[in-house]
Amino acid sequence: MEKDNKKLRCPMGVPGGMIATIIGLVGIVISIIDSNWMSLAFAAALFLIGAPLARVTMLVHTALDQIQEIKNKETN
């Protein structure tokens, strides 16, 4: 019997990055409306950290899937 190989996944990588990006975007809009420049800096930083986090996590998942396919082709 072959055991099922579970895919290695980051459980909160993509959703966490998307949530951080959305919160940062909403924070940017609200801080511009309220003319609160200090919170604008924090919201912009959150936005700039969240978007690449989601993208890098998706790239890692794609790479792991491709590596798994290559390993499966070699064993067959």
C-alpha cells in the first residue's frame, strides 16, 4: 500500500496576506479621509507587506506542486 503524501501548505499564508492587504488598503483610505498621516504610514506599511506575502506564498505552493509532479513522473 502506498501512503498518501499530504501536500505541504502554509495554512494562513495566502488568506493572511490577502487580509493584511485589504486591511491596509482600507486603512489608507480612512486615514486619507481623516487626514491622519501617522496612521497612513502604518496602513501603507501593512499594505506593502501583505501583498508580497500573499504572492510569495502562492509561488511557493506552485513550486511545491511542480516538484511533486516531477517526483511522481520519476517514480513511475
